[in-house]
Amino acid sequence: MISIEQCRGARGILGWTQQNLADASGLSKTAINNFEKGHSDIKAESLRAIRMAFESAEMEFLGQNGIRKKTEDVRILHGPESMSILLEDIQSTMAARNGEILIMNANNNLSSQVPTQKLFDHIDLIKTNNIRQRILCPEGTKNILSPNDECRWIPADISQRCILTFIYTGKVAFQLWDQSIIIIIDSNIAYESEKKRFEHIWANAMLPTEQKSNTSKQVQT
């Protein structure tokens, strides 16, 4: 789960005192001190709390004793294959970490950007792993990537101010400049920020089954 050496080392990298770790993990300073000195057995749930506190601070645990500070990783994709490469990254990321896929401002052109087999692979990923996929799209758009997608519509004025964005388990991807470039950011901070924005718009967006008379519903970014 986490060793004494990893605990001490992670605190050192972050500049945390035992009290800082206690506050972040919800444990007492005495419990942290006893663990690091090996004076007492510690419960599995307490070890999980310590590890989660460090992981929330962008620490990674490698093997039995290794640690490192996670850095933000930015990957830029160019050309007509960029969407296919993005779907491959989504597939590998979701297979390893689970979670859900959020897509902002997708339209009917999205599925045409990838070969049919890539699309089938994506649908199979969702079905096999029981992954929830939610999509915000311009009013009137349907069947973006998968028949089981949860879709909500956003008004044109909102859609025109958004770019195609994928939000998935610690990563965010933006498509820029008429589909020619996709930027993938591996960052929990970026992920949480964009997820919060998505959830706000989702909560105010219109269900596809709602009548035209409801399109005046206000949505703010």
C-alpha cells in the first residue's frame, strides 16, 4: 500500500510536516508519527487515507519504495489521424483507470473523423467496461458516438463559444483550428476544472426529448 520510506520521502518532496499529512489524511499526528517510526501496526484504511492524501497532492508511488512528483504532461496531435489517436488514448486510459467520459460541444461530424473500426472499438470499450459517456452537443444533434450515450442539448450561443473537449479520468483534450490539432493534457487540476464546468452546463442543459418551447432555457458557462 505505502511504505514508511515512501511516506517520509513524499512528505519531504512536498515539504509537509507530520501535521500537514495528518490534516490531509484525516488521521492524528500521533498516528502518523507512530507509523513512520514503526512503533505500531497501522490499519489498512489508514494507509489508504495516507496514500490518497499524497496522490491528491500529485505524488506517484513506484513499486515498493519509489516515489515521484507527477508533472503535467501535454501531448499535441496533428493531422487527419489525430481523432483516432485520441480515441486510442481514451481507450488505454479508461481501461486502466475506469471512470466516465465527458464530451463538450460535439456535433454530427465527430463520428466522421474516425474510421468505422475505431468507432466500433470505442463503443465496445464503453459496453465492455460499463463506462458512462455523457455528451453536451448543439440542439438537434443525436447519436454522436454510441447509441447508449447520455446527451443534452446546449443553445447555439453557448455552442459557438465552446470548443470540442474530451474530459476523461485525469485528462482533458481540446480540438482546435478546424479539426487539425488536438491537445491532450494529463493533469488532475485541468481535469477537475473542466469537469466542474461541464457539470454546471449539464445541469442547465436541455434534454433532447424536451419540446422546442423549452429552448429558451438559460445556460451560462
